[in-house]
Amino acid sequence: MAITDYIGLGTIIAFGMTAMLILLALYIYSALALMAIAKKTKTPNGWLAFIPIANIYLITQMAGVPAWYTLLVILPIIPFIGVIAMWVVIIYMFWKIAEAIGKPGWWSILLIIPVVNLVIIGIMAWGK
């Protein structure tokens, strides 16, 4: 292998590690926000926010919808329509959560917008 191959491989590894760190930070931020929202809504077991799929169950409990809504994680199996259906259900649940903590329900629609979704969930979690 030539030196340029090692440089290219190093660059790919560096980008991969950076992406993993960013994704981990976003996951932790989201979990902490969900845990804070669970506390605001007096929903027990807020620690479920850190466990994949269990965090969806926690959202259903905060929204006051049946637990079987947790199955929405399998909706993306259905091409195109499944992803849209999943987003509709998530927006609906966050609408109910927003109203439960005294925020406007329409804020949940803003969860579709990248970066804005992080701000909204942060305001819902730690805002007055």
C-alpha cells in the first residue's frame, strides 16, 4: 500500500469516529431530554429513555396512548408509507406530550426540521 492509501484510510476512520461521537452525543442528549420530560409529566421509569425501543414505550406512556403504539418502530418495514406513518404517530404523541406539560401542541410539527427538533425537545424538557 502506498502512503496515500494510508492517508485515505486514516481520513475515513477519522470521519467515522467523529460521526459516531456526534451520534452518541445526540443519543445522550435525547435520552436526557426524554427523562426530563418524563419527570415533568410524572411518568414513572424515566430511565427507560436510555434503552432503545423502551424509550418509545416511555413516549407512549408520557403521551397517554396505549402501549401497543410502541410497535411503531416496525412501521419503516413498509416502504415509503411506513416511514410517513411512523412520523405521523410520533408527531401525534409529542403533540399530546407538549399539551401535557403546558406547551403548544403544534410544536411537535417542528420535530420534522433538523436541528430545530433538538431545540424544541430541549425547551420541552428544561424550559419553564
